[in-house]
Amino acid sequence: MKDFITIILAAGEGTRMNSDVPKVLHEICGRPMIDYVIDSVANARLKKICVVLNKEHTAVLDYINARKNKYIKAVFQKKPQGTADAVMSANKFLSKAKANVLILCADTPLIKTQTLQQLVNHHKDRNASCTMLTSFLDNPSGFGRIVRDEYSKVRCIIEEMDASFSQKQIREINSGIYCFNSVDLLQALNEVGLNAKKKEYYLTDVIEILYKNNKRIETCVSSNPEEALGINSRLELSHANEIMRMRIIEEFLKNGVSVLDPKTTFINYGVSIGKETAIYPFTVIQSGVKIGSKCSIGPFCHLREGTVIKDNSVVGNFTEIVRSQLGEGTYFKHLGYLGDTSVGKGVNIGAGMTIANFDGKNKNRTVIGDKAFIGCDTVIVAPAKIGKSAVTGAGAVITKGSNIKNNSVVVGVPAKPLVKAVVKVIKKSKAKKTKKKK
């Protein structure tokens, strides 16, 4: 929308998080919370975005720059003096706005694109000076309340710490998400005074200023109050994680994936799963994992970043995979670890198989060819290569740098081709018999 710009407020100090990490970089389902907000805005076709940052949080600036989005600009708030001051920090950006501005906080990751679109459309259709996203809560504790006059027009927003007993009974709450006419906003910001208690300039004071100037103030009521949840503590972060986790799982369920027990299944943002795949309980799937169709995953399975599982494969209980690919129709059913490994089609991996991929300095790769059979408790010390249709005996140790030929069988510690191993056993047996005769 060419007549809109967006200001995302990300300058909060986040002291209640008790963390060295800037609040907006804390992850929800494997993704920094600020990313959810930026994407919701961008998907609402609001491309021009200004992010207001705390000058102490250069890590946030680095993160935004790493996105390499030419439409996102960043400015610093000189001092943490409240939300109105934060908006004024974007004055240069704001003064270029052709008509309207959307303002929201970077710590509201649950806001949906559809809700922002409804808010923007409502604002434009009513030609309002300000349109606020509000919700009705049975327990509005902790939120600013929407105060209306005798004609039901919005008169002001009262913060809870400043509210009277009767005002605290108001159930309509402020989400902190607004659309403004940019000219009206700039004029009102110049009239905002310093709050005596907090020594800050509140953006919420703009509402009362607009009311006194007879400007049109509208509300757009959200049917889903959880979208307005702001993250100020690790408890609230945990709550947001739970909501987002269920959103992700519900989307997979709609798309033909079976998640047998959503309560014990953890799937991060950015995971791909094909139709007719079943995810069993106590499974953790991290961001970037790709799973094909008609697979069976879990229970008690951990799929880490860089894992790709092709169609019709089975990954069973007490297994962990990272930075590895499993070919179509491969079975890895019980108790094992795959790291930095390329596994071909139709491979059977026995229980207890482990890839020793880390030598203390580097992660090394292993290649297992199509239709190989990896015996129980096999240890493969990477780098190594197992040929097509090769077989490893139970308890075999494939040493570093090994290249097991196609169709061969290796056994023992260290693993050797079966024929040589048998000859060695025979020689030992003969030697023992010779000693006895002597």
C-alpha cells in the first residue's frame, strides 16, 4: 500500500527478560520474535518499514541488516523516554509519509497479517485520524483501558497504574497497534507532555489530544485477544511459544500431516512436511528440516537443522539427526545418531548405529550408498564412505577414511572385509592347535 508506512517500535530495554540478548531477538519456535512482526506487516503489502532501536542494541541492527531488505530502515532512539519519543525518533521517516502510518511493537509476534489488513482497511474506509486495534478481555489486568465518553466515542487510553477503580473494570483494552493520519499524528506528538510518574512520553496520550481536537478516532476490535500479547518476561515468552507452536501444528494438520499428540510434539517455524506423514509423540523438529510424504517420524525423535528426509522413510524412537539426508524408503528405526551424513535410497540402519562425525576440530561427512545394510551398534568414524548394497556386521567400527566397496561385507573392530576376517580367524585357530601339539 503506497499510502502507508509502518513504524515498528523495538527500542524497549526488556529488563524483565533478565537477559543479555535484546528482547526482540529472543526466539519463538526457533525464530526471533521481531521476524514474525516484520513478516506480518510485509505480507499485508505494507512494504515501507522503519524500525526504532535502542542504541545499546546494535545486535538488532546487525540482524535487520542481514535480512538485506531495501524497504526496511532503522533509526535509533537516543534515550529510552517512552513510546511517543520512540515514534518521534522516526520523524524524518514519518514526515515523508504520504497519508497514513501503522505503528506496532516488535514484541507482539502473535499479530496476524489478516488482522493488520482489517485494521488498515477500517482506517482507510472511515477516513479516520486514528484507528486502534482493541480487544475485550474477561481479565484485562495489565493492559491500558479504552475510555469512552457519553456518546461512546473514544476519549483516551488510561494506563492501568493511572486508572481509577471504575476504569479498571473496563474490559476493552489497548493492543498497542494503531493506524494514524501522519499529519495529525505529527501535530499531536508535539503536544505530548512528560508523564510525571514514569518520566516518559506516552504514545497513548496522542489519543486524548486527537479527541480534544475533534479528530475522528475509530476502533477495530480483534476477535482473538491473544494476538495483542506483548512479550515482556520469560513467562510471557513461554506463553507465546505455546500459542505459536499450536498454530504451526494446526497448519500441518490442515495440510494432511498427522500429528498424533500435539501436546508433546514440538515443530519450529520453517519446517516442511509432506502429506500423509505421521509425527509421533515426544518428537522435536527444528527449523529448516524437510520431511517428505508418507514418512513415519518418532516417537522420541530429534531432527535438527539441515535434516532432509525423503518420501516413504521411517525414523523411529530415540534417534537424532543433524545436517543429514535420508534417501527415499530408508529405515532408521531405533536408537542412533546421524550427523553430517548422506544416506542413499532403501538403506536399513540397525539399532545403536552412531556416526562419529566430530574429531575435536571439524565436522566430517559420511556417505552411505543405496540399499546398504548397517548392522546394529555399528560405529562409523567420519569421514567415511559405505558403498551401495554394502553390509556392516553388528558392532563393527568403520575407521576414519574408510571406503567400503559396493556389495562388500565388513565386520570386526576395526572393520575388515569378511573374507580377510575369516582367514585371520582360521590362521589364529591353526596357530593355537600347533602350539597344543608342541
